[in-house]
Amino acid sequence: MAVRYELIKTCRQSGARLGRLHTPHGTVDTPVFMPVGTLATVKTMSPEELKEMGSGIILANTYHLFLRPGHEVVREAGGLHSFMNWDRAILTDSGGFQVFSLSDLRKITEEGVSFRSHLSGEPLFLSPEKSMEVQNALGADIIMAFDECPPYPAERDYVKASTERTYRWLKRCVKAHGRKEDQALFGIIQGGMHRDLREESARQITSVDLPGYAIGGLSVGEPKEMMYEALEWTTPLMPEDKPRYLMGVGSPDALVEGVIRGVDMFDCVLPTRIARNGTTMTSQGRVVVRNAKYARDFSPLDPECDCYTCRNYSRAYLRHLIKSDETFGLRLTTYHNLYFLLKLKEQVRRAIKEDRLLDFRDRFFEQYYGSTEPTRNF
């Protein structure tokens, strides 16, 4: 099997899981946050910097790499690992989420999705078989089934039909997957915000024996409480001996609450995206360094952080760089945000090991959000 999950311990206080994900490119401790490298690069970061901050697995985007440079180019380079000089684990998404986001540029049929490239406008087609072909060429350790991600809100009948199609598409993905020996295919549970559809999807998707399973269709605009409720419906129906991946979630509160609800893997563009406008996550909460009040603040971004940025540069300097549109400023804030979330996951793993995750959550939320019940995302 290309990827194997090892459950090490369950937190007695919360039920959260401590584990290891064994992949062809190394072992990853879970729960884990995966930085997003959309175009085979985590924006402004080098592979060496990602390793330095402790990242063992990153995500790359099938849709974007299919468009540019093209999966055949990546195959000729020896696959993503060789192409981007990254010798640790990689996960690729199926391309489905991006295609379904092109609401005015795409058409869905049972066969697949016809859409227009957002770059050139040329007509293209993505199906379960094509997604597998592209992901097999990219060569990631973990690949995702091609699914339909319904928007929020959506009519129940639409969500039901979409969820049933996702199951049929999964079976086509399994049949088309050509590298089972070194690439692990994960199925994706859908069902929108409807409990019966979520539960039915969980039963259907997990009835297909796969190395891991993902929870999709969350963090698409629904209230956070609704997302947590959907997780509570879903994770109890997922196998204990397989990894559970919550797609597209990366705010500090959700990274903790998701783990408490049984999730092992997370990814999100949030830390890199907000860093580019000068928004940072610190032990004392959110700091927007571009704000005028930091113009003469010569203290570290986060006095409790030992990352490269915080050890070497002040808030005033970071503000100057961001206000001046200097690339170095984007690099420093991006480095810090990724480091912060990776270290948060380290703290979460330690708290699970010591059976105190709920206590950790309350202390962390109080310090970061000023409340044990956060009302904002980051």
C-alpha cells in the first residue's frame, strides 16, 4: 500500500487522534497542517524553508498544473517531487473544487465537467478518468478522487444528486487509477449541510476500500458551528484505521476544533494569502503589521515565537516592507504564518499525547481570540 496510517493514541479527554502517516516520501506526524503549493510552489517559500519550519507534506493543485505547465511537462521532469525539488510527501487535489468554482464557465454532465480555462478561455474537459490521468502524471504520494463540491447554500435535491454523482465518480476513479502501488487514492465525502446526505455519503464512500478518506464541501461559506456539526455527523462513520482529511480548512480555531472532532489532516491557503497583505497570526492573536500603529514598534512580530522572522525583524521593519510592496516582506510574513500553524499542530499533538487537548484549546483560544468561543476566523 502506497500510504499507511498508524493510530498511536486517542486523547482520553477529547477523543482526538495522534498518529503517523507513512508515505513513499517519509513519515508524517498527525494531526498535520499541509501548506498549499498551488503551482508546485508554496508562494515565496523555498523547499528548504518549508523543511526548516517542520513541514513534512504539502499540497499542489491539479487544476492549475493541468493548465500550466501541463501534466506531461511534469511527467517528463520525473514527477512533482523532482520538478519542484521536494523530497517529502505531496498531496494533489482532484481539480474538482476549482472547476466547480467557475460557475459561469462550466457545464456538468454525468461524464464530467466542460469548462473554459481562466487563463486562455480555451474549452477543456475534466472527468474522473482525466483527473486520474493528470494526477498519475504529477506523481504525488496522495491523490484525490474527482468529486462535485456543491456550493452553500444549495437546494437539497441538487445536493442529493451531486452527492450520488460523487460516489459514482469515485468508482470510476478507482478503475482509472493507474499507479495504485505508489499513489494512495482518497475518496471524498460530500452531502452539504444535510445530516442524512452526509451520513449516506460517508457510508458509500467508505464502502470503497481506500487508504484514506476526506471530508469535502465544508468551509464554503457556511457558519462555523454548522461545519463542526457536519464533522460530528461524519467522522464517527469513518474507519479508525484510515486517515481523515478535512479539505480547505486552516483557521487556528478550526484546526483545533477539527482535531477534537476526529480529523487528522488539514490544508488551506489562509496563512499564505493573508500574509501577503500584512496579516499575521501570533500567540497574542492577529497582528496586521501594515497598520500605522506599528510604524515605530521595534519589538518582534511575536515575542513568543522563535521563527526566523521573529528572531530577526521588528514589526516596524515588516510594516515598511509590506507598505513598500517589497517581496522580502511577503516572504517574512508568509514564513511566520506557516511556522505558527505548524507549531500549533505540534502543540496539539503534545496535548493529545498528554490527554489535555480540551484544556489546551481553552487556553489557546483565550490567548489568541480573547475568548473561549471565537467569533472571528483568524
